[in-house]
Amino acid sequence: MPRLGTQGRPWAIPPRRWAPAAGGCGLLVAAVLLAPHHARAAAAQDWPPFVLVAGLLLVGLVADGDRLFAAGGHVLARLCPNGVLLYVGTVVLVLTVTTLLNLDTSVTFLTPVVVYTARSRGEGEALLLYACLLLSNAGSLLLPGSNLTNLIVLGHLHLSGGAFFAHMALPALAAAAVTALVVGLVHRRALRTTVTPTLEPEHPVLGVGLAAIVVVTVLVLALRAPALPVAAVGLVAVALRCWRGGDGLGTARSAAQVLGVPILVGLFGLAVALGTLGRSWSGPATLLSHLDVWGTATVAAVTSVLVNNLPAASLLAARQPPHPFALLIGLNVGPNLFVTGSLAWILWLRAARNAGGHPDIRRASILGVVSVPLAIAAAVGVLVLSGAS
């Protein structure tokens, strides 16, 4: 009987792509051997966010299969022929999906939608394409599940989704508004056109995907520890899609691609290793104890670009930080500076290229360099003025 390679197993991942997972596992093993107690505590703090994002990505996969995101893009293109209205509608759509289904879900599924929307209008894609990435990062401060970093830092705070929203709503909206304004001003020429698309609209299926979105939104808002329930909803939604759609292998392949297991495993290992370091070494905690909210946000932004925002959150929040909400602003908005800042960048690049788009890391980074300081300043300023810092 012949051996089956990855072509015979469409859900399989090529061996070379497991390199990040191998590196992360190596760091994880080293942390366990060198400081088992601290490694255990770091893993306990870090695993819920990764499980949560896996569940949200699975829900997003089913929603995308129901054509909910594509339909949203068609509705935007048809209802908003004016460039300004289209951009405002895109901003609202990106922020909504980011808030309810996580920024990784947003860039994975909305990036093709905005590319398709721009193409249906016969226009350049740059405005909507870069807005999707930058707003997914900057707009991930509204709910705990919107970004894994929120959950890592929240491990010390034990806040419900509603309480977190009450603290971060105004700063999050300030960061998103400034980011949207910067991207819109840089690409202001695209806002001046009025085009009526001629393509036929998508017709979404209002079924499992929509129901799953509603359920996980309630879970994230109501529960202090929603990771396992949300993951269960994601698994059930995918199982129902396999059962009703009759394409189990295709769905399994799509789930494996969407989850990006090697990268998630690699980031988890790195996060646990840095969380172990932060518990064994007082340096990060001492540094944060001498900083105000402005300095905390700045250090968080820089660290996120150096080591990725998920491991940075594990390192800087290994011990309870004095200014956790300012820390989150830096960790969530700061990654817009460069591709190393967050997993969302990698997912965005992959989704854009698969859709036939032309993402440019340099152009996105330039937009980030301009928008990040302004967005962080606006968010931290609102945080201070509101008394939530």
C-alpha cells in the first residue's frame, strides 16, 4: 500500500512549516527544566487566550462559509458608492468583527472581503487593505477576546467582559478613530470617488455561523473564563458544518489552515518561556514600577515589536503590572509599527496574497509609524481623563 504524503492528506501541514512549533516547544521544555514552578504558572496564565482564539477562528471559518463576511462586503459596496461612506462602513465592519470575533479572525476573513470590494468598484485596494490590518490591531481593545494580549494581562485582574468594556471602551474608540483618520488622510484621493459596483450581491446563509457568533459574543461578555466554552462552540460549529455540508476533509483542511497550528504552538512556547523569565527575573516588573501610564504604553509598544505582542504580554504581565490598561494600549496598538508586532500581520499578508491583493509591508509600516504614536497618545489621554488608569 503506498504511503500517503500531504497531498493524500489535505489537512496535513508540510513538515517545514512545523519549524516555529519546534522552536516554541524547545523553549517550553527549557523553561520547564530550569524553573518548573514559574513555567507552570506562566502556562496557566497563557493557555486560555490561545484556546479562546482557536475557538473564535473556527467560528469565523463557519461564518465565512456561510458567506456572512462576503455579503457584508457586497452590502458595503452597494450601499456606499461614495468613497467616504464606503470607508466609514469598512471601519465599522472591521471594528465589529475584531471586537466580537478577535483581530486574527478579522484579518483572516475580512482582508479578502475588502480586496474584493475594492476590485468590484474598479479601484485600488490600498485604502481598505491597510485599514483592515491597522484597525484590527488598534481596535482590539474593546472586549477581552478581541486580542490574546487582553486575556494574558487580565489574568491578574479577573474582570468580566462587561467590566473590561467599561474600562476600555473610550480609549479603544479613541485609538481606532485616530488610526482610521490617519489611514484615510494618507489615502484621501480614494475617498473622493463615487462608483456603483455592477457585480451580483452575495446571499448569506443565516444559520450555524450567525448562531455561533451570537453565542460566543454572549459568552465573552458574561464569563470571566470563556476560553473553553468558546472553543467548544467553535468545535460544534465546525462539526455541524462537516455533517450538514458533507465535505469533512475539506472542512478539516480549512480548519487546519485557519488555525495555523505551528505558529500558535510556537508563540505559546515563546510566551511561556518569557512568562517564566518574567517570574524568575524582577527586571521587567521593576522597570514597569518606575513608569507612569505614558511610559508603560511606550515600553509595551516597543517590546511588542521586538518579540511579538503575545510573548511581550506574557513577559511584562508575569507579575501584576501597576498600569495594566496602559500596558494593553501599547501591546495592542504598538504592533502596527512593524510586521513582527503581532500574529495578525502574518495572517493579513497570507489572506491578502491568496485573494490576489498586493500588500506592502513597507507601506503598512509607514502608516503605522505615523498612526501609532498619535493613537497611543489619544487612548492613554482618554484613559487618564476618564479616571480608568
